[in-house]
Amino acid sequence: MSSSGEPLLRMRDVARWFDVSPPWLDRVLERAPRAWLRAVDGVDLDIARGETLGLVGESGCGKSTVARLIVGLYAPTRGEIECDGVTLAGQVVAPNADRRRVRRRMQMIFQDPYASLNPRWRVRNIVAEPLQTNPDAIDATVAERVDEVLSQVGLTPADARKYPHQFSGGQRQRISIARALAPRPQFLVCDEPTSALDVSVQAQVLNLMRDLQRSLGLTYLFISHNLAVVHHIADRVGVMYLGRIVEMGPKRRIFARPAHPYTRMLLDAVPDLLHPGRQRTAVAGEVPNPLDPPSGCAFHPRCPHANARCRTEVPRLRTLGDGASAACHAVEEGRLPERAAMPA
């Protein structure tokens, strides 16, 4: 359910580098420079109000770091993050009161429902925890709000008296969703919220999230490595590789006519029972070491279409039409063979 107008969230040239250098004395003795892990290295991202943006990529590409940068768990090394017109991070940030107000409208759903819930707390305490720091988000008693959100996610008020170990994995994730909904957010960052669940339970949780989005007007950033899940829930899809966005566009365009060789590789890895004889381009290798990324395009060591320019010049995200964009010299120069369109 995408929306038009000004984006709710805007990221510009956002980077996050982690200092993983050896201790100072070791560096002096070995005459070694500092070592930096470039988890995110120049991400531009817009998320419209009411839409779901799916962010996909292999493990280690920086998806979860982007999520933590948005909600404020990490501070960016450079770049600007703006939400609802308020600059949360950058050279000139908004006043503290404005940033706190916007941060309270953001919530995060974590990957593992077994690790993200305190096993010593009852469900009522878990769901009510965000309300202790945001009492203005409710217009009733805390107990009434807890009962309300538990009912919204398919649980009962009686479940508030139980402990997390008394629930299944899918029910625990519903508790995590209820906790996120308690302070009435407008923006949810979902970091692989279904990856630890069985397939049938995944479908139930995804359908619940879509129903909640329609009824509450929520905006989602949905991070996943499962393309089938992203195809089910996303309006637009962003593809990350080694800390950068390499392709972005509407879901139908990305799945039917992917432009970037990396996006094609990801889709070729998904079993396709409807097109078993379709020609696929095999791409060998693994994600490079982020401590020592390749020069030029980071994907060029694995790309069958790379040339000398790819090995020396970093590609920029360029508009392709139909709301899509890609960062690839081969796409820009028209060197990629046409890919047969598939139903999205």
C-alpha cells in the first residue's frame, strides 16, 4: 500500500565504519595502520509513508546495520538521516525534543523471538515496557493498552499473565509485534522477523503484518534474505551488496526484469518450478572481505560482465525508468544481455 508525497524516511550518503584495529601497542610494533570495517558505505534511501520497502542481500551486506542506524542504535560515520521532516543524524541535527518525539514513533522487530524477549518477565511487562518511556502514546491505562495490542496481534488478554517460554515461536513473534505496536508507532523496522519461524507460521505472521499495516497506516522497512517473503510483502525492493544499494525499484520490476547482475544472481538461486529450463547465469565466489573491499565496483570479482572500468570506477545509482535504478557500468553501457521477463 504505497503512498505518494514526501518520504517519511530519507537517508543520504549514510555510512557506518567500525574500527577493528589491533591495540595501539601492536600497531606501533607492527607499523600497521588502523583497520576499518565498512559495514555501510554510502547508502541513499527513501521510504514513502504507508509503503513497505524490502531490503535484501546476502549475509554480511549491511542490511541489519542500516536498520540499527535508522532507529539510533548506531550513529553514522557520515551522512544524514531524516524522518518525518526531522534530521536525526547529520552535521546539523534537530533539537533534542524533536528527535525524541520522532524516535518514539519508530519501533523495531528483531529476528529471533526467543532472544528478544526477557524470559523472566511476564508478557504484560514486556509489552508495557515501551510505554514507560512514552506515556503520552496511550489514552487509557497501561493494562488496557496491553490488552488491546495483544488482541490486535491474535492473542488474548489472558496471555498477559504468562511467560515467554509458554508460547510457540510464532506466538512469541506476535508478542514482539505487540510490544512494537504498544506506543502507537508510525514506522516499524523489521529485521528478518520471520527467518526463525516455520514456513506455515511465517505466512501467518506476514499476513498479520499486512493487516496491521492496512488498519493502522504503518510504514515498514522489511529486511530479509528470503526473496519469497519479500515478494509477498514488499511494495518496493532495494538490493544491497557490501554496504551499498546496487538496485532499487518496484517489486514487479525487480522480480520480472532485474537489471543488476547481482540481483539476477539472487533470483537465479531461487528454485523455479514453473520455468525449470530457463537459462541461468552462474556467478561464483563469495562476498569479499569488507576490511579490504575490491576497487571500483565491489561486485566485479564475481561478475561475468566486468571490464576494466568496473575494476577501477565505483558505479553510481542511475535511474533506469519505471521507478527503478541500478549501480552498474554494464547496465549503463548496455552490455548486459536481455533477460526473459518472468511473471512478478
